[in-house]
Amino acid sequence: MIATLASAPHPTSAEPMGGIAGWAVDVMATLGAPGAGLTNLVDTVLPFIPSEIILPVAGFAAGQGKLGLPAVIVWTTVGSVVGSWIVYAAGALLGRDRTRALAARIPFMSAHEIDRADAWFERHGRKAVFIARMVPVVRSIISVPAGIQRMPLPAFTAMTAAGSLVWNTVFVLLGYWLGDNWQLVEECGGWVSKGVVAVALLAVGRWVLVRMRRRPSARHRG
């Protein structure tokens, strides 16, 4: 169906697509627009497969007339929602009690902090799910606390679908408009993803340092 896309040249070389992009092309060549949804489902469950590659490739295919643009947007959003349900289910199976037990075994963490996180998510969970679906890396992980919290599934589904629709539409359209230069989206998205990971690592490092400083003072007071 879009087999010719698999041999499309890299914007800066004569090499055909390979890696994740090549895999996505193969799936879409076999299944059409539902294949775009399937690849996005896998991306949602496995954060190391970036949607910044999957979605522009699907948009590029639509721009070549191999797939319908509305169908690509609909199916990628369906894939996002179904993938989020899988991750949500994993969080729900883990549950609060197991999460609190695990937290008690992790250095510098306590069950009390999990309770505070639960309380925060109970107040802001809907906004958090909607916004997180438009943030690289976090967009997959956010379904875990939603499942642990047992956020009502209709609300979780609605917020996930809304946030995913915005994210998917933007990246599919970029691939559609850029054509052979779709990899510019991947490059820019890759830098954004690295920035998010860097900020997260800095936040974790700061949190650990704060806990390390508090522990001696707590023992001294004891």
C-alpha cells in the first residue's frame, strides 16, 4: 500500500529508511492507516520508541497520497488511547498498597510521600493527564499514576484522547507539510525529549540531595 515509501531516500542521503522509521513504514505498508495507530500504540506503551518519528512518518505517507490524512490522525489517536489503557492497567494492578510498600524500600522515600502524591493527583489528575499527553517521555508515564490512583476510566480516556489528538495532529501535519524534510521534526523533537529527561534528572538529583541533608539533622534531633 505504501511500499514505495519504504524506499524513500533520506533527505541528505540515498539510503532508504531504516530503524524505527523503517519499521513504522513497513507496518503502515501492510495495514494502512490502522498501522499508524498500531505503531503509535507501541510508542505509547514503550516510551523509548519516540512518537516524534512515528507521527511525522505517517504524515509524510499522507502527503504522498498513500494514506488519508484524517484517517491517520484518527487512528494514531485511537492507538494512543488504547496504549494508555494498557499502561493504566499496569498501574492499577500495582495499586496504592504495593506502591507504598515499594516506596518504603527505596532510599530517601517514604509511604507518606506517596500519600501526598496521591492527594495531589486526586486534585489535579485530569489536567495532569491532558497536559502530560503533550510532553515527550512524560506522555507515556503519566498513565501509571493515573492507574495507581484508579482515576475514573471515562475521565482518563477523555483527557488522554483530547491531549493525544492535539499532539498527534501537530506532528502528523508537520510531517505532511514538510514532505521529504520530515526528519527535521524528529531532530527538533529529539532535542526536546532530551531536555525533558535532563530536567527530570536534575529534579531527581535535587530531591535526593535535599533528603540526604535532612537525614542527619533528623537523627540529631532524635
